[in-house]
Amino acid sequence: MTEQNETVSVDGVTRGYLLTTPPTRPGAAPLPVVVDIHGLAESAQIQALTTQFSAKADKDGFIVVYPEGTGAPVGWDTDSTTHPNHDIDFMNDLLDSLETTFCVDTSRVYATGLSLGAWFTSLLACTMANRFAAFAPVAGVLFDTPCHPGRRVAIVAFHGTADPILYFNGGVGTTALKNALSGAGSSVALPPVDLHGKGYPAAAADWAAYDGCNPASTDRHVSTHVILRTYRCPAGAAVEFYIILGGGHAWPGSTFSAATAKITGPSTFEINATDIIWRFFEQHRLS
């Protein structure tokens, strides 16, 4: 397993990313691709440490890419009204480069991300559903306006009810965000939680409505502190929302996320988001 630093030219600017490819297998089929997107003020390397998707790629035989954002602090343009959006151009050029260099299964390309990376993943679901088969925003699923995927979308999302940075029912915890950006940890008072309220539960419901799913969701405990919310959806669509009761701004199952609990709140090991996301991705492909 090797995470290599690579670059691609995008709109006249050199953009970087980490790349992991699985061991060469004689006669192997074309490879799926997972694009794993970091959060605000983080990096491709931190995202790789957080999600451990490289180990999963090595074991299960797919390519994983960790793109690097821009700016200070480093991040992504998640504004759906930006034209041109150089980060969306980056995604297109990155996929073009991978498909030129490797034998890629273009029907099995997927996007996931954490925090601001989840916001950007949500934007990709609206703008690049012609190239990505399914999406997995963690701690930040959105349904952007305008949103025109052009097809039904498969999406699995995760959010903690005690997220101190992106509140479960919407809004940004500015104190916790400043502490996170500065590396300082402190406890903050959180707003009350409505499991079926606005914010991130509403965003999951909006995706279900767009996909033509039955609006009556089903909740079941998959572990003591994790609820899986699902919708009955037409063929080609799927909406799943994992609610982590008491969970913070974290990637479930990540030891790296758990190490930042003083800043981002509690992390759970009752589920592993990386495993769940890959199983979900395996069920979906572009027709």
C-alpha cells in the first residue's frame, strides 16, 4: 500500500492529490475509484489517516484518491452558484487523468468526504452524477439549491447529534469551529436536537424526495447509539442516513477522529464508516 503524491493541471493551476492503487493482479478487471475529500483546514494526508481508505483499497482492489483543496485555510468551493467552479473542474480533470493512466471502471466511480468535504461531496451529487455512481457525505450532507443531478442518486450519510461544529439541526458552532482551526479544545453548549427536524435530517429527506422515495422513513438501531434511517426508493436510488446519538464531528470508527475528541466531540466505534461506505458503493454503478 503506497500513497503517492501526484498532480494534475486544472485551469492553468497545478493541483495535488494522494493516490493509492491496489497490487497488480494478472487479468484483473477494470478498477473502481473512490475519491475521498478532506475537511476545512485539513489535507489529503489527514483524510487518508482519518478514513484508512487506502487499506480498504489495497484489500478489496480499487483505486482511492485524496484530492487537496486550496486557499487559507485550505478548503473547497461548495457554492452551487459559482461558475466556473475550479474545484469541480479539478474533479473532472482528475477523473480524466485517472482514466487515461489506469484501467478504470467508469461505471464504478464514487465520492465521499468529511465536514466541508461532505458539503463538497453533496455538491458533486448535484453536479457530477454523470461521473460518480454514489456518494457518501460524513458530517455534512446537504441538498443544494439549485440541484440538477439528471438522475436518481444513491447517497449514504452520517451525522452525530452532538456535533459541536456543524449542528445536527443546522447552523455552525462558530466557537467550536474557531477552536478546531486553532487547535484549541473546549466544551461548548449544544442546541437541542430533533431527530426529524431541519438541518441534516431534512437534507437526507430532501434527497429521498428528489429520488422519488416514500417520504415515510424507517429508523432502526444498528447498535446502542447508532440509528439507521432508510427510505423505500425506486430502482437506481437509495438514501441511508446514520444518526450517531451523542456523536461529534467525526468519522465513525476512526482512531484519528477519536484522538481529536477534545476539539470535535465524541467518536463512535460501534460502526465503521469506511466499511459501510464501501459496502454501499459496491451496490451501485452507473448504467
